[in-house]
Amino acid sequence: MFSPRGPSLGELAVQALSSVERGYDLLAPKFDHTPFRTPEAILDATVEALAGQGPFDAGLDVCCGTGAGLRVLRSLCDGEITGVDFSAGMLEQARAAHPEAALVRADVRELTFAAEFDLAVTFGALGHFLPAERPAVFAGVFRALRPGGVFAFPVPAPPPLTSFSYWATAGFDLVMRIRNAVWRPPFVMYYRTMPLAAVRAELGVAGFAVTTAELPGLGRDQGGDPRFRLIVARKG
């Protein structure tokens, strides 16, 4: 799962026993050599799906990490691109990879942008927020977008009950819940706290008109349904 340039088991253990912010500060220099980084195939599929949704001027990568989503924005946006994250270590890596981007250290539950962007994206970050925290994130993104702006992010189809993926993610979430019950500070990272229906409802409450787009290039399950969809939430 990890390249030779990725973190050691000991380094991962230290990260897992840290806060989310401190953990990602520690992991940042090696993050792009882990399976936690969003795969290029998902980034490329997102660019393809959004190509007809624009045009877009300014773009915002929400929880940008080391900047994978900034490449998506650079492909789609004609104007300035901005990344926001609360890990200084991750922002340092993003700055090295994307010197053309404006990078802001902030808690995305308390975004202060006001009608500054035409496109916002996020990749692999929503599991770091408890369900009760997501509405604040969505409301902040809504405020950050100009009228007609789009907030987009890919979501995987729920794995079948009989699959290895189902039990692997269920087991991971159980371990994280036990860890957070007995250890402080908490490390919030869950895979099974954002069912599509709940996310769509929360985006609607924030004011978005929500549609989904298939990402067929990422494969289909045995029933023929896409393994990934793109949430496309537009500000009216």
C-alpha cells in the first residue's frame, strides 16, 4: 500500500495518536506517497465531468492538503486558485507543488470568504468532520461562492455487504471510535458517516441545488452502476 518513500509504521502510529492537525503536520512530507492521497484517476474524472459546467474564473480547494485538488482547479479555472487547510505542514507541501496558488490556513468550519469563487472542490476530506459539523462546512462554501457557483466532490458508491471493502471500512471506523473513546486528543477520520442522501439533504439546507454526475471512467459494479458519482451543488 505504501511506497518506499512513504511513512513507516511507527510514523503512522504517532500520527494516529495525535490530533488531526498535528497528525497531518507530521504526515505532510510523505503524504503523497501514501494511499490516502486522492488517485489521479479520480482527479481526471472530476475534471472531465466538470468541463461542461463552467466557465469558471476563481477556484477554491476546500481542505486542500498537499494540493491534489489544486490541479483540478488549474485545469478548469481561468482566474486565481486558492487552497484552504488548517495543517501548516500540508500547506507547506502544497506551496512547493503549486507556487501559483494562494494558500490560506483556516478552519473550514469557519470560512470567511464572501462571494469570491466560481468553483469549489474537495477530495477525501469530509470524513474528517462529524455529521453535526458538515452543515457549517457547507454553509461556509455556499457563502464563498458567487451566484451560479458550483461546489463539487466525488463520492463512492456504498460497497456491498459481502465485499471486503465494506468490512474494511466498517472495521476502520470501529477502531477509530474506540480510539477516540479512550484517547485524547481525538482523531476524526471516518468512512461511513456521510451517506449520499444525508449529504444531499444538508447541501439543500445550505441553499444548493444538488445534482449528481456519473464518473463512468472509474468503473461500474456488478449491477452496472457507477462506482463513483460526482456531487454537483450549484448556488442559485
